[in-house]
Amino acid sequence: MTRTVTAAVTIVLAVLVVAGGAVALATRDGADPPDLPDDGAGSSEVELSPAASDDPDADAVREQLQRHYDAINEREYAAWQATVVPARADALGEDEWQKAYASTRDGSIRVERIDPGPDGGLLVRVRFISTQAVEDAPSDLPAGRICWRSTLPMRGTPPLIEVTGGGSSAREAC
């Protein structure tokens, strides 16, 4: 075999391996996420993907995230505060929190994955839709409806949402 043929075969095999890996990752839990609602945020019930539901912490995570999103939707700061670590609550006092979530409604909430995090915590991958008045949307994404994909670090019993940093969420108007 010539060097050119060997190189071509190697490249084709590499492409097939990468493509096969991408397909396997995209379909690994055997279920597609539910369709987005045509408008609004959708149901506020927190759902678990098949992959997330297999995790031993799935029920505790789902219950805590349900309390978290219910608190946001019902504008109950004290209830929200009980779902996050003190440092996160301290960084967002009640007046600022009420202003930030004044018109927010979160729905179509789905936990996609629960992975082990650093120091015994969890990394919870969740997606959801928020609707809000455009003036209450993030200043760099002034939209009435936003699709979010976030990785939330959680720790403890029940698991509390820790402080997140830049880059822990991706978002787009939807």
C-alpha cells in the first residue's frame, strides 16, 4: 500500500470513529428531550431525563430544584434562599432578587444529567425556559423568552445550589 492510500484510509477511519462517538453521545439515554412549547415557559414541573433518573441522587435533586423554581415563580425569596448555599443568598439580597425576578416565569424544566462534582458534590445539568418582561431580561439578551442550559453545582443534604461562575449557563432567545 502506498503512503497516500494509507493516509487516506487512516483519515477515513478517524472520521468514522469521531462521527460514531458523536452519535453515541447524542443518543446515549435513548430519549429525546421534549419539544419546546409554542409560547410561554411551559409546565413548571421539574422532569428528569432517563439518564438523570438513574442517578442515586435524582429524587433529592429533583425535589430541591422543584422548590427552587417554585420559589422563583411564586416570588418567595425565603423559599428560594432555602434552596441555595448561604454565599449565593448573600450575593443576592431580597430587594435585588425581587427586582431580578419581578416578571420571571420558569418552565419546561428538565434535569438532563447528574454527574459527580468536586469534593463529593454534584454537577447538575438542567435546561429550562424563562419568560419575562423584556426590560427584566438580562441586559445582553433583551428577550421575552429565553432558553437556558445550565450546570448547577449542588452539595449537601438536601443538595443546595452553590455559587455559580461565568460560563455555567448558555442561553438564547427562543
